Amino acid sequence: MQNKNKSEYDAIVVGSGASGGWACKRLAEAGLKVALLEAGKPQSDANFSEHKPGFELKYRNRATEMMRKTRPVQSVFEVCNEYTADWFVNDLEEPYTTPKDQPFLWMGRVRMTGGRTNVWGRVSLRFSDWDLKAASHDGFGEDWPVSYKDLEPYYDLVEKYVGVTGMAEGLEHLPDGQFQPAMPLTCQEILVRNRVKEKFGRTVTLARSANMTRPQNGRGPCHYCGPCERGCVTHSYFNSAFTTVPDAIRTGNCTLISNAMAHKVLMDEKTNRAKGVLYVDRNTRETKEIHARVVILCAQTQESTRILLNSGTAAYPNGLANSSGVLGHYLMAHVRSGGANGDVPAFGEKPSMGGPVKPVGIYVARFRNLKGDAPAKNFLRGFGYEGGSNVDFNWSAPGFGEAYKKALREPRVDFDMTGFGEVLPRWENRVEIDPEVKDIFGIPVLKIYMKDSENERAMIKDMGDSAGEMLEAAGAKNIRVYAHPSAPRWALHEAGTARMGVDPKKSVLNQFQQTHDVKNLFVMDASGFASNPCQNPTLTIMTLCVRSCDYLMGEMKRGEI
Ligand SMILES: Cc1cc2nc3c(=O)[nH]c(=O)nc-3n(C[C@H](O)[C@H](O)[C@H](O)COP(=O)(O)OP(=O)(O)OC[C@H]3O[C@@H](n4cnc5c(N)ncnc54)[C@H](O)[C@@H]3O)c2cc1C
Ligand code: SF4
């Protein structure tokens, strides 16, 4: 392909996580010269500690106060701990702001090759037309400019490479995929699956998950050691750092530039084309420019939009590619503060320390507001649950001596269900640049506005009540139902802020995640989501990204870009 920019690279990809890794792999394997700008450090197997016991750590993994000193937000979620803390952003050096009455926990800000896929929960679920065309079903928001048929072949491609363990269930609203053999359910999970199907007709299945049960591409099957969020030397879960990114580099066409914090997209204002990216070297604090024919932002929803908002020009004073005025708006993040847990029978299982740990639990497929159901009385859309059983020692056993030791070994089996609910796309939930605050690199930071509406509040209540009734039907004892307000939002599944659409007046991106305003500028992470279905987003992020890369290469061949 002819390089119109006469620069060294055909494409610059910003961010090496779920989306950026795929963009590099797809483009580099097709022969394009790609520069991968990653704000974080290089990742390697030497950093992985999934087999290291806590007592070998300096602070025994118990120094939570230490974590809080530099990572008060990141350490709220337990995957940021003594093993992994330095993979995460230092919250004091790279802050964001919120209005006082709208706290927002922007967690999972990983600064390593692989981004959030280093520590993600790996649940990998397809969207259906029930999600993509939700606005046509219930009248709220906008339909996606793609349908399930457009995505299906790309879901197949991505799942086959990623390696997803799962069970086919034949549900229209949660389409089956290209699964590796399913990890077995526990006895308790089978009990809950059967009882919930009998009593309510709802589907409790294995949480479809990016953990392999068969070897492929030099990666081994999972050996059930447990803490995937600390890395995996056998590369058995999906992490861009040891899959897509090395594949891209192996072609000889992709150059990884680590510690490169993108500040803004550089524009050629005469031609209305992006010409490159301005970035700051994290180590030297030097500012550098890099040029290419195409710029692709994959820095994670808020981060990519921050780059666009910081890239304003005379033609785009309110942020690059923002002629619609929509950039920054319609931020979404799942609610997950409703659910229940209870005690279920042990079925002869014994607790153990250091025994095998299944890294995948159950998923309860959405059952509200679907075809043929009466609409839920007081909210739109729906939710699913993640959860599973856990056999543990009876740590609160009474007594002492022999009697205590015996009581301690009596198994306690807890079954947990946590709801993951769709948040409606609303104009007022948004990000903007805070004119008062910069990070340590001198880059203006985001101010995030996010609060619940009645819809989320009603949904969370139903999440709690429904989890309670399902556990009751399964015969669980001591059921504890919870339904808390969701703010501060549990923000690991963010989407929106540069949404896709057919109408350039109401959206930032087209269906191929190309900005309507600047032809050679793309945003291939979840920024483009037009809604936030309750299924976890990453499988769809990767699927859309590969599809958009194929479109981009077609346009380049035709000389359109
Ligand atoms: C604890 C946890 C559990 C999760 N569980 C699940 C799950 O079970 N299922 C699911 O579907 N999703 C899950 N997610 C969400 C999932 O990880 C994300 O949806 C996904 O990784 C997003 O992909 P991305 O490419 O947009 O961003 P990321 O994977 O976060 O990658 C973005 C990369 O861009 C880099 N970057 C950011 N800003 C800049 C800049 N200015 N310049 C250069 N580089 C930059 C970052 O350092 C990072 O490496 C989870 C997330 C977390 C944190
Ligand atoms: S549980 Fe499986 S996927 Fe997770 S770290 Fe261990 S071997 Fe790897």
C-alpha cells in the first residue's frame, strides 16, 4: 500500500490492551508498518506471580494502607494488591476529578503492555440484536449502526484465537460461540442451574471465559492455580501482552514504543487529516512526535476521549472530530451493587489450602425485558449475574484445641450471585477536560460526571430480590440479599463517550469506528458503544476492532485514506 504521508509508519495504534493488541496484530500481519504507543512498561513472564504464596512477599500481601498511599482508587478493587500494584497507575501522579456529589471509581488503569487484559475477569459474552437494536425495542437511546449478522464472523474469529471455555445454551439473546470444552461446574453450581431452570426457566451456565482448556498457538491449557490477575506463565488466559502484541511484533512490522504517554493527535489542518501523535516519554519527560498515515486510538474509553478532547484545533475547538458536540457524552459503566449469597450443601467436598481453584464460575443469563416476557414494571433493559460456589474452612468455628480443629475443618459452602446491569446512555453522564488540573506529564486530566437514574435504582433492587429468590429455590440457607445504590460506580466496564451512529450530527464514529469528521482517525475501543448491554464488553470490543481494521485496510487499498 502506498504511504501517502511518506512517514515511516502506516498506522499509529495508541494503547496495547484488548483493542490495541488486536489492531496491531491484524494490521501488522497484513503487512502494514505499525507503531504501538503504550503509556505503560513492557510486560514479561518474569513479572508473573500466580504461584507465589503471600508469605514470600515483603508485606505478606497485607499492607493495604501502603497500597492506598499511591493507589487510593486502584486498590479499591482487590486485583491491585502487593503482587501487582506497580502495574497500575499512580493515582496521585495521574489523577482525574469529579464533582463532590458524584464520586466515581475509575479503577483498572493498568500501565503495562496488555492494559487491563493483564488483570481482567475474562468473562467473554456475545451481544445480540436484542442489545444492538435495544432502542428499537423500547424507544430509549439510539440503535447501534451494526447488527449481530455483521459481527458474527468476527466473534467467531476472535473467540477461536482467544480460547473461550463455555457451554452452548441456544439462547437468542446470548448467542453461543466457538467454545473450547467447558470447565466442569461444581456440584453446587449444577444444583443451582437445575433448580433455577425448573422453577423459573432461567439459564445458569458456565461463565463463558477466556481461559483455555485445550492448548493452542504455544499456549497451555489452564492448570487451575487460581489467581489469573497476577499473570500466567503458561499463557492459559487471554492477555494481549502474551498473545496479540507478540504476534504483531513477530511479523517484523510492529514496533512497540513503551512508556509513551500520548497527549494529542496532530492534525494537518489544510487537508483535515491526522498526521501523527504527540507523546511524552514517561522516563525522560521529553515530548516527541510520531507520524503515520492513520491514527487509531485504543487507549480505553475515557483515555481515548481524553486524547481527542485535548487535541482541539481551530476547526474543532471543542475537541477533535467533535463537530456533533457529542464527544465526551453518554458515558456508561455497569451497575453491580445488587445480588445475594447463601449457604449451600457441601456434597462431601472438603476445603483445602493450596488445592486446585477453578478460575471460572457461573453466569446467569439476562431474563428481564426480553421477547415474550412482560416488561419489568419499573425499569428498561436487563442484567445478568456472575457468581459461583466456594468451599471454605469454618473460620468462625467456636472453641479451642482438638474440638476447634475439628469444627474448623467442617466445610462452609457459600454461593454468590452478583448482578451486572445495563446503564442507560444519558447525555448528562459525561467526561470533559478539567481546566484546573494536569497530570505529572503536563497533560490536562478528565473531569467525570456520572450518577444513577431511577432506572438503575429500580434495576439494582430487582437484582437483589431475584438473586434471593433463585437461591431460595435452590434450597440455600442464611440468604443475604443486598441492593446498594451504585455510586460510586464500579467502573471497570466503561463504554461510550464517542458513540457510533449513522448520523454525524448525533455521533462521533461510523460503524467502522472511523471518525465522521477526520477520515484517517479511528477510535477502536469501547468509546464507540451506543449502549452498554449487561454482558461484559471486551469480546465485543475486540470483535469490532478486527472488523474496523479490515474496513480500514480496504479503504487504504482503494486510496480512500
Ligand atoms: C479487574 C477487571 C476485571 C474485568 N473483568 C472483565 C470481564 O470479566 N469481562 C470483560 O469483558 N471485561 C472485563 N474487564 C474490562 C476489560 O478489561 C476492558 O473492557 C478491556 O481491557 C478494555 O480494552 P481497551 O483496549 O479499551 O483498554 P485496555 O485493555 O485498558 O488498554 C488500554 C491501554 O492503553 C494505554 N493507554 C492509556 N492511555 C494512554 C495514552 N494516553 N497513551 C498511550 N497509552 C495509553 C494503557 O496503559 C493500556 O495499556 C475487566 C477490567 C478489570 C480492570
Ligand atoms: S488459573 Fe489457569 S489461566 Fe489462571 S493463572 Fe492459573 S493456569 Fe493461568
